[in-house]
Amino acid sequence: MGRLVNPHGGSSLKPLLLEGEARAEQMAKAGRLNKIVMTSRETSDLIMLGIGAFTPLTGFMTRADWEGVCDGYKTASGVFWPIPITLSAEKGVADTVKTGEEIALIDGETGQIMATMTVTEKYAIDKAHECMAIFKTTDMEHPGVQKVMAQGDVNIAGPVRVLSESYYPEMFKGVYMRPSETRKAFEERGWSTVAALQLRNPMHRSHEYLAKIAIEVCDGLLIHQLVGKLKAGDIPAETRVRAVNALVDGYFVKNTAIQAGYPMEMRYGGPREALLHAVFRQNYGCSHLIVGRDHAGVGNYYGPFDAHKIFDEIPKDALELKPLKIDWTFWCFKCDGMASARTCPHEGKDRLLLSGTMLRKTLSENGDVAKEFSRPEVLAILQEYYRSLEEKVEIKLHRGATG
């Protein structure tokens, strides 16, 4: 049996999620501690730390880590890392916390105690500098920029002891998987090379095409669904999971693909986020990451293949995982099938460009979706979802009119 890639930065995963008696002891203590309320992004990062997806990090980053990651892709200890993982608070709240103190971390949406943390440092940052380093813009229309600029004035650093995965395991049973679980699943199948397909949209024919290219060159495929918070208008995870299952059951060879969910919140950081996706996919046991057009992008902030180029700009030993760089893909009416800019000689008028944004827009406007865009079983699930939205709107309008 082949060997999977090592976790990032070492030979073993470093999950920070406590269980059993250790968890019970920390949970009892947490109720008596000073509390810091986290944003949804911070909570999702904390859960990634908890399950070992952010191995080898041990908590939220120090100022030296923050500077090193922004300006040189590495933490103070020299570990390659592309995006800061930080916790912030408003100055008045941060002033109540002392260096060396143990505090409790609270999910801002549910009020749930998520972790305890030993404060090692408090520091202010230049938020605009972080935005330019990570997102290449300070435009407040960029959703990642919005989140950074809305952070508290003070970052709080220190190691964490994670006490909860929040609602993810319950809501996404059968899909949500920790890195230790995907690694076990790969090993049970005898896979040593595994490609990850990053997914925040339902799978259309371009996704299917990318997936099958990967299966041709690797032992297996991890279809990795984001189940954390998305931006407005994105299709919820439950619907996407159903659509992926329908596609895999009907159009993939059995036991060549696994669908799993992970809890991180998107930053829409384009090239830098592609590197973060690579880091934690290596922790999940993947040897390759499919990097297509505008990976993790939003709007027109990044060139369509900037995420390809960035893998050539980092040190060669930064990652064991390798990118599978795939050109622009589309349906070609003359080729009568899926193709890419490297394989199809025909012109633009013969090509149907496929994207999740276009699919969502067409479905939300009750338009006709070309049969070449996605498999009929997938479209049926998505159309059912959008019909349910229309029914909710109609009920709301009706109640408003008569109430």
C-alpha cells in the first residue's frame, strides 16, 4: 500500500480538539473565565485548528507570525503559511484581558463556548497592509477586505484548546470529515495519490471534467465541499451535497471519489487562498489540488490564472502537495463535448462557458439552463431549491398584504 503525503510541517496531524475528561475539565473552567466573542470567520478558523486541518498551528498568530505571513509566506517559526489566522477584539474588550491570562472564546452567533486560550500577546496591525498583501486590494466591495477592515483594533495571540466543532458534525452527517477521517478513508481504499476538488458551488460540467481529469492521473478524488458561511446568493451546503451525490452516483466509476465537507469560511482571496487550500488539503491527505480558472476568486480582482502562477512563486519545498493546473474549460459545440483552451481549436462562438455564478443567476431568474451546462439530475435538484425560494417569497408577500 502506498503512503499518503505527510501533514503540513511534519509527520503527524496536530488536532487541538479536546475530548472526554480533558474536555469536560476545560469546559467547567471556561465558564469562570474572561470571555472574548468571535466572528463567524474566527469561529470557523478555530474549528479548523481543532480538527487538525491547520496543522501545525497551535493557536491564533502572534505579531511576528502575522508579519511573516503577510510579507514572506511564513510564520515566526519558519513554517510556510499564506494567510494570517488571527483573533481580534475591540480595544476596550482587549484591555480587560492580560497577557498570560486564560480566557474563553465564544461563538458570536450561538453564544456557545468554543475554546479556552492562553493569551501570549496583544498587538495592533495595519489592516490595509494585510488587505494589500493578501487580497491585492483595499476595495471595500471585496468580501475578504470587508471582514479584515471590520476586525477589532487589537489582535490577541495564543495557543487554544478547542472544545466544540459547533453544529457541523450534526448538520452534515456523512459529509463532514476531519483530516484523520479522510486519511483513514484513503488508506482503506489503498490510495496514495489523491486530488482535491475545491467546491463552493454545485458541480456543473466543468467541475465534472476537472474531476475526471484528476481521477485519470491520481488514485482517487476528494470532492471537498465548503460547509462554512458563504456570501449572499450562494447555494447552501445541503443542496450542493445532494447535487454532488446525484452526479457521483450517476456519472462516476464507483469508489473513485469521496465527498467530504470542511468548516472554513471563504475569504475569496484568490491566489493566496489557493495556497491556503493547498496547505489544509495536504493535511486532509491529498497529494494534489485541482486549480482551475479564478480559483477562490471573486469579481474581477484577480487574473483568471493568477492562482496557477503563485504556485511557481513559492519555495519548491513549501508544500508536498502539488497543483493540478487546468486551463479554461467549456462545452464546445463543434467538439461536441467538454474541452479546454489547450485541447479545443475552435473559436469563442462555438464555446459555452460554464460557471457557478452564471448557473445561479439563470436559475434564480427562472431561466432556461442549457442541457450542456449540467447533468439533468443536478439541475432538477437546483431547480427544486430555487422553486422553494420562490414559494417562501410568495408566502411572505401574501402574509404582508393581508396582515
